[in-house]
Amino acid sequence: MLSLFEDISDYPLNLLPGDGIAHYYGKIFSGEKSEFYYDYLLKEIPWENDEAMIFGKLILTRRKVAWFGEKPFEYTYSKRTKYAKPWTSELLELKNKCEQITGETYNSCLLNLYHDGSEGMAYHSDAEKDLKKHGAIASLTFGVERKFLFKHKATKEKVEIFLENGSLLVMKGTTQDHWLHRLPPTTKVKTPRVNLTFRTIEE
């Protein structure tokens, strides 16, 4: 397993050895700015429990989600459809910052709230039919640092990184074709993490 540590200075770094691009930019916000957005996101976003259809049953997760966009896009995953709420000024600031740094454009954002380390995400790829094929997905982290894993679909090779408070990770190109990713649960983390994934929906 490849492991990446904080002494990397050449940002952005492609974390993946091949078959895709996952650029890690490290912390793009100061500690003070990260704390501001973290507090805002926890208190002001209209969080809802996520829903998924598993073996024909509707499951509510403890993890909470919210969905925003430039239009009331429909976004379907796990056989559940969500409709995007209009941008807030703070979310627009974050979107513009990601666009400025990455040179990409995004028209929507899926937000996840993990209350503590018991909440995570199983291996998956972001390949829903609504998403722009091979489009960039910009992932911002606020709050507690968490381990993030990639696993190659064919070779099973793994890459791990710890996503820091105020950091930016961008997945693009053929990454979703060849790699799965997950946020593993951990007993060591007792505080929340908010993750924003800016993406492009095609109608």
C-alpha cells in the first residue's frame, strides 16, 4: 500500500500511480478561515439523513447530506433522487476558490456530514449517469482529519492519504473508471468532518 505523508511539498501531487488523476493540494485555507467555514457548514446547512435503497428496503444513514446547485438539478444514487437547493453566498465562495485553483468549473455540490469516526463510506466510484463523464470532482474537507483510501478495481492496489482540515482533493480523468474510494470508519475520531464535493451535472 502506498502511503503519503505531510512532508510532501510539491502540490498538486497526483496520488495515483496510473489509470487516473487524483490531485491533492493540501491545505488551501488558513486555520482561521477553515474554522469559519466549518462552523458555518455545521450550523447553517439544512442537513438531512441520507437515504439508500438496499435490498428493496429504505435505509436512513446517520451520516447527513445536503445538495446544492446553480439549478434545481435532479441527482439520483442508491435509487433515491435529490433536488439541488440554490447556492448560498458561502458555498459560492468555496466553489469559486476550487475553480480558481483547479482551472475546472462546477455547477453543483454534494455535502456530507460525518458526526464522528463511526460514520464513513464504503468503497464506491462516482459514476452516476447524471455526472459529466471524466469530469473533475473537487473534494473539500473541514473539521477533523480523516484517512481516505483508493483501491484499483483490477489490481487491488491501494493508496491512502489523510485529508486535512481545509484541504482540497480533485479526482478527474479516468479515475472513476479504474479506482474505487472510501472513507473508512475509525474509533479514534470523536468529532465531525464536513466534506463538500463540487461536481458537474449534465442534463
